[in-house]
Amino acid sequence: MLSGGEMHWNLAFAGIILYAFIEYSRLPEMYPVFQSFQLGKAAMILAVLGYVVNPRIRANGPSPSKGLDLAVLVFVLGNLLSACFASQRDQVWNGFLDVLIWGVIYFLMTRVLVSSWQVRVFLFLVFLLNLKLAQHTVREYFLDRSMGIPDMQIIMRGGAGEGTSSFFGNVADLGLAMAVVWGIVWALLLGKAEKKKLARIFLIVCFCVFFLAILFCGSRGAVLGAAAIALVALAKSPKKLGAIFLALVFVLGVWFILPGASKERFKSAWNWQHDANAASRVMFWKAGLVMFEENPILGVGPGNFSVMNPTHFVSHSLYIQVLAESGAVGTIALVVILVLFFRLNARTRKRALASRSAGRQSFEYCMAFGLDLALVGYLTSGAFLSVLYYPHLWILLGLSVAANRCLANKEPEEQSVAKRSRTFALATS
């Protein structure tokens, strides 16, 4: 505990950090000996236990966004109803368990991450684990090229970094994750939220390596996600020079660094009927829309896409996935969640500007803007991937509420300091 009352380590926070480490490093997949220990569930139970036994954490009260809490709850309950009424239930409860786990993680993050220090530690871990994956992707690409393997062959066999041990099923999933963290890193760098030299060097390294991983991983969706981030930054960033720099970096990277084979794949996507990858995705989307038409209210059940249509294993689209599996109830709840997310981040930035000690260079302001960019990258790349139950969305939601709460928790201390200053000025006058 800091002298100012800012919370640091506690059992619940340790559980969340451990869960994030296990989720992003995927230890059971790297070391099968750990698979029987259910490390992820153990870390989540640890976090729940820490929350229950620590009255100081519970004293922080409800999250700053009751609307977002309610929307997440409706989404979880909608998926519960969808699972209960699903015609095929072999896999549906496993799918609902994923939904429930992320609902619990969101709840814990919004109650446990109450200080900027805790959010920084959590972000550092996420950045560090993504940096490990990104540098592997970049090294793998240059290693393949040094062996004389053509770019198109690298991409067609799965892209650089294929087989990386993580929750990413393939390099397209990895590319989406890189786009998500790339947006946050850029916002923190631009706003100078981190003043220490080592922290800024670390962010610069992350920014460069994440971007190279986006370009080299072979995922068109990842490049589109990065493009969307650059466009939104140009439109919304208060610092136009920084946004122009970001857009320039993106354009130069695509022009000079993006492998020629990836450029050819972008061209072939315009004639998608003759692009096997694009044509298969369209086929998956049509199958998902049929499922939605047949089950418009509750969908076919969470995780039931492949069960209902074994010839199309995944939906290959976040939007088709939620429509097919969760129906109108889950889709409407998700739309509300996204709207409330952006609104909460806007409120955080407005509050930071009104604060005496915050402003545009405060960690919370930069964080809120970076989360917007991260979600834009997620939603753009997610149009081509089934990533609804991956960590990205739920962690972004939790961080959004945490940033707002951290700013709110600073205000009483600021008021106390201001009051002491006024008292001292009166006493000495």
C-alpha cells in the first residue's frame, strides 16, 4: 500500500495477473504436464477468493459503469438461455463456460484494478507476452527468407510464426492480437503517459516489433486492423502530428516492408470467387446466416457453430459468430456493450481534462484513447475471425472501467491536497 492509499499487491490482483500470464503464454499447451492441473481455473478461483476475503477491495463499491455491467450480465444470461434451448448440447456447455469465465474476469478486473500502478503492471505483462510472440514471428520470417523460402510459400503454409504456443489458433489470430496492443502502445507513446526513459524505450520497442509482426505474419485482417487504427487516429486524435506520423509509418510499412506475396493476396481478394481463402470465408458466413435465420432469437448456442454445421468448422467472423450462436439477444447485448465501452472512454478523457493533475498527458487519458483504437483494430480484424471468446474484448472492457475508476480514485486525494494547501496558505498569510 502506498502512503497515499493506492492499492498495490493483494491476493485478488495476484490471481488476475496469474490468469493473464497463463492465458497469454498458454503454459498447458507448451508443457502438457500442466494440463491436468487446470491452471487457468485455479488462477481465477484465487482471484475470486482474494476478492471475497478482502473487505478493502469490496469497499471500492460497484464499477463506475453500471450500464456496462448490466449489458455484460445480459449477454451472459442470453447465452445461458441459448445453451438451455439449444437443439445440440454436446459442446454447448463448454461454449457457455467460456462466456461465463470471461464474464467473471470482467467483473474481477473492474473491482480489483483500482490504481494506475495495478493497471500498468497488468499492461506491462500483456505487452511483454505479446512482445515475445511478435519477435518470434519476425525472427521466423527472416529465418525462412534466409533459407530461400519464397514469401508466398511462407504465407500458404500458415505464415511466419505459425505454431506459436498461445491461445492464438493461427497467425491470423496472432495478427489480430498484435493490432490490439499496437493501438494501445501508440496512444501511450503519443500522449507521453510514461515519463521514465526505460518505460518509453520499452513502448517504442513494442510499437516497432508489433507492427513488424502485423506485416510479416501473413494475415490480411491484421493489416486491415492496423489501417483502421491509423484512420481513426487521424480522425480522432487531438495530436494531429502524432496521428499523421502513425499513418505515415503504416503507409511506408505497407509500401516497403509488407511482403510482395501479401500484396498479391490483397489484390486477389477483390476477385474473391477465385481466391480459395476468401471464397471459403464467404461460404462460412452464409452458413452462419442460415443458422441465424433458423434460430433468430437465441441462436444455436455458444460454441455450437461447428456442431450445427460440421462441414464449416468455424464462422470466420466475429459478427457471424455472435449472430449464429447467440441470436438477436446476444447480438443486441454485444452492440450495447460496444457503445457503452466507447462512451465510458469518452467520459474518462473528459474527466481527465477537467482534473487539475491529469490532462491529455495523463496515463488514464492516453489509456482511454488507446483502448478505443484497440477495439477498432479488434472489430476490423474480427470481421474475418471467430474471436468472440478470446481474451481481447473482455480484457479491453475491464481495462476501460479500470481506467475510469483509477481517475476517480485520484480525485479525493487531489481535493485533500488542495485543501491542505489552502489551509497552509491561510495560516501563513
